Amino acid sequence: MPNMLEPLGLDAAEESIYLALVRQPWMPHAELAARLGLTGEELTRGLLALENKGLVARSIEDGATYLPSAPDLAIEALVHAREEELKRLQLVGRQLASEYRLSSQARNPVELAEVLVGPDAVFQRADQISLGVRYEVLNVDRPPYRRQDGPRVAEAELRHLRAGIVYRTIYDQAVLEIPGYLDMILTYIEAGEQARVIASAPFKLDIYDRSVCLMSLNSEERERIESAIVVHESPLLAAVMLAFEHLWASAHPLSPAGDVSTGPPLDARTRRVLTMLVAGMKDAAIARQLGITERTVRRHVDIIMTEMHAGTRFQAGAEAIRRGLVP
């Protein structure tokens, strides 16, 4: 693979020299230069660069012949050095971000928001912002979506959750009725996401570290994201966060049913029906999501109501919450 060591700071000539020496350590320099198509000066320059990086060392015998260092140790040392450089750059970036936020207070108010037009611009900026998240992401999730061919678990969110970053997501109830989306959401919940559902989300947005917000500007009839606004730290962002917290307080908690040991002996499918029931989904939507008939859904609901000693679906949901089967 050409230039596979480029991330460690090696150019094409240095990499070719090092790989050739790894495969044939005692190759004479003249033969090495001829084989690689390098002049003597180019070979000498490459060997000196590799020596400075710790990838080759001079032979004790003659002091002129260069031998490769053990690749695992030498490359790992370079990787560690690069990681340290990147950590230092992260600290510099955070310091500059702090200065940027302070200076933004004196900037023209129109600079506190960016309008993004076109899906490419929206997704590129979204990816850029999400890469820098450090401790918290707040989401209101509703269509439209980036992908048109169905749901796909975002590995970036799973990595963030494993790293201890807090995710709080409010899902529009309509999302739960899209085939495959509930399973994807439950994957996030099992990884640590705090999820709630609301009957109708008024907007689609992401807030990162309480310092920047990305909000879709799509009208409801649009099937794809066409534009968005980025709001930086300001009273406007504070208002957006206040709106999120208001929605969060009014939304219904959503979690995998049966994840608490205390409770009735419901089977896996009945527990899934219970989750959807508490989320406010209708029988037809539950049936579509699980690939079963509405009659089967009603049978599971009857089991739930019997186990909960409830006279109505609402009472069954409330009792499930009280028992800890769902939040």
C-alpha cells in the first residue's frame, strides 16, 4: 500500500527506503539506490531523515551502514509522539475557542449565526461540529434524515457514549413508526443514551456542549434536509436550550422494556409492545414495526393489562412506569 506511513511524517522516498531495508536489512546502499531509482544524494537525505525519526540506526561495525529499527517498537514510538502532538493541538484549540467565545461578544450580532444552504453544506458542518463534542449532546430528532434508504446506527454516537459523553434525545413519535428506527434507538439506549418521545416535535436540532446549535430550517413537506442554521453561544442559543428543556420535561421517557429485574414475567415481544404502548404508539403502528397483525398486538396488550391489573391502556402504562419496567 503506497504511502501507508505518511501519517507518521514519512514522504514517499523515505517510506520506500525504510520498507526496502525492513525486507532486506543488509542491502548495500548503491544497490538500494538503484533498486528504488534514487540518486546517492536522495538516498543519503532519506536515510538521515529516517535516522532522525528513529526508524533506522547506523551499524556498530562500520558506522556507515544503516539498519532498520524493529518496526513494531519504532512505529509505536512515532504513533505515541503524534498522539502527544495532537493532544497539545487539542489544548490549543480549546484555548483558542475560549478566546473566540470571549471575542464573539463584541462581534456583530449577525456573526453569531450561520445559514447553511444545501444538504452537502449542512452535513459537512454537522460532521465538523460533532467531531469536537466533549461532554454533552442534546437532540430533537424528527424527519427528514440524511439517509433515504433506511436507518443505520451512527458509530460516532456509540463511540461518544462509550467515552462518557451524555446524549439526551427527544424523538418525534412518528419516528418510532418508521421500520427499523425503533431497533436503532434501542441500540443507543442500551449504550447509555437518555431517550424520550413526544407526540410532535416542532423542530429538528442538535446542541453540542451548550455552546453551538445546529437547527434544520426545513418545512414539514420537504423529504430531505435543504438548509439549516448554526447558532453560536448567545442569548439566542440560551433560548433554544430553554425550549429543549421544556420539551424534555413534557416528553415521555423511553427505554428497553424489561431491563429491570423486578416486574411481571412478560416475554420479549410483549415487553417490546409495552415499550411502544407507553410511548403512545397506536396498535397499527406497533403491528407495522414488529411485523405482526393488529390482532396479535391487542393480544399482547391484553396480557399487559392483565399483569398490570389495569382497566385501561393508560393505567397499564402508568403501572409499568411505577413498577420500573419503563422510566
